[in-house]
Amino acid sequence: MKHPCLIALAVLSLAACDPIDWNDPNRAGGVTATPSAETSFVGVWGADDVQCATPQELETAPMAISETGYDQYETHCAFDTIEGQGTNVWVVSGACSVQGDAQTFSMELSINDDQLTLSSEGQSYSVLQRCP
């Protein structure tokens, strides 16, 4: 059983790996659904304005989410599935490169106004704001 703190750690990890080219048509993983542009989780998310202003080269960088995955500092994840769970709620799963290791993940993304809540196994572990 995976613990929410391990997923949060993966998100904030200090991995030393190359970024994923999200536009590479040969990249593994195929997203099975695309979120609505109006209510999408796509964007850059941070705990506060200071984190939002932090460049991706630093370990305290914000989470940058695209329709195909996310990056945060040296953690790079590709979505294999995106399942809508109602208005502004998605369950995403896929594969990451974290600290040089391949890992899988599954988490819920929910949006309320400009706040993104990350949850796993029914436990919220991070609430982020949309960065300007």
C-alpha cells in the first residue's frame, strides 16, 4: 500500500534525471482522456507566491502540470490515464522517474476556484494555489 507521504515525497524529490519530452510521439503511456480546458488542472501550482516564483532548477520549484504529465524540479511523471470523477475532479495514474528510479503513481486532483488539492487513498496531502 502506498502512503500519501511517499507520493508527496516523490513530487518534491531531488531526482537527478532528464526531463520528459511531452511532445515526443514515441513517449510511453497514452492518456485516455483529456480534461476540459475551462476546468483543467493544467497549469503551474505552488504552496504560495514564493514557491510560484521559484525556477524549476531549484528543489522548491512549483508543480507544472500539462495534459500529459507533470514536472517538479527533477521529478518527471507521465499520465497513463485521466478519469473524470465529477466536476473539477480527476483521478490520474502513470509513471514517474524519481531519484533515478521508475515509480508508478495514482492520485486525485480536485480544483476549487484556484486551489488544487492532491489526494491519495482518500487522504489529502497537499493544497496548492494556481500560480499567476
